Amino acid sequence: MTRPPTAAQRRVIDAADPVTGRLSGTQAQLAALVRRGLAFRHPRPPHDHFLTPAGHRAREAEPQAPAPVEAPAPAGVFSARVGGEEKPDGAGPARAREVRSAWEGLLELRRMTDPHGVTDRPCGWERAHLVQAAALALEADGHRPAGPDGDGYRVRATPQPEAVAVYEPDPAALRACAATLERAGWQAGEYTEPRTRRRYLLASPRRV
């Protein structure tokens, strides 16, 4: 990229979904970002546009500026459910579509950033956002996140580098979470907390 994005393009880039890089804007704006290698159009319907690795770098190169009122804005910012949220966003078919689109966008990001174009292991974005990445894999595979007090999975950060803890009170559901993460390119082992005797998964992105 020889020229920095225009002010209008910068607003579209800065408004991209922080998890998936999904873009909102006019067709002319999105097409211009595609031509400059800052975005790509997903091949499957609804053919959403997402930031490329170069687009992510362009967004991180400068502080985000607040978007003016007239700038296009997404209906809502997608965030994978890590479990235990006080007020989870959305529900039903609309949420399922958002999760599916986010997962497909993440797979495309894997394909574009891997030297061999494979999608069977996590990419750099996932390694930098471990909790969100693991939670998205679980939610996309149909696992139920915990409510404020209810059962379901909870994904939490750990002191260990490149590792998250996944809690699920039901033993069978915990094993199912491990299977999902392994299919998504993670390695997961089951452990017991010494003090509470609570079972949990320790999961980290697979490199090979």
C-alpha cells in the first residue's frame, strides 16, 4: 500500500467489527478497500466484506478516531459469548446468523494469513485474542454459554501464555467442549483445580 486510506475509508476501517473485521459501508467504499487490498468480499452469501491482514494493520497503525454522525455504523458490535455475561447481546436466529458469519470470517482470515492457505489451525488474531477466539469456536459449534448464574461454558484467561481455561459443570458437556476446540485447531487437556476439585479444560492454539 503506497497511500494511506482516505478519511472516509479510515472511518469504515475503524468501524469494523473488532472480532471478525466485518465491515459496514457503501458498496463504493467497500469496493475501494478491496481494490487496495484492505478488504475482501466473502464468497458465500450474504457476501459480507472483511478486513484483510493489511486492513487490520492499517487500523492498528493509528489511533481510532470517533466516527461522525453521518458515517455508516454497524447495527451492533459482535462479541463472542465467553459465559457469565450479565446481559448477553441478542438471541435466536439473528444471533445464530451473526455467530455463523463471524466463524466463517475467521476461517477466511486463517486461510489468508497461513502460508499454505490452511484453515485447520488458529491464526495470529486468535493467538492475540485467546478468550474471544475459544469462545467463538464453542458458540459456533452450538455450545451454550453460561448465564449470570446458570450452567454452560465459561472461558477465562489464565496466567499461562497462549492458554485459556474452559469451565463447564456437566462432565459430558466439558468433554464435548474439548472435542469442539480440538476440531477447531486447539489442543485441550482436562484438569482438576487442587482447592475446589472443579474440572476444567486448559486449551491452547495448535501450531502444527
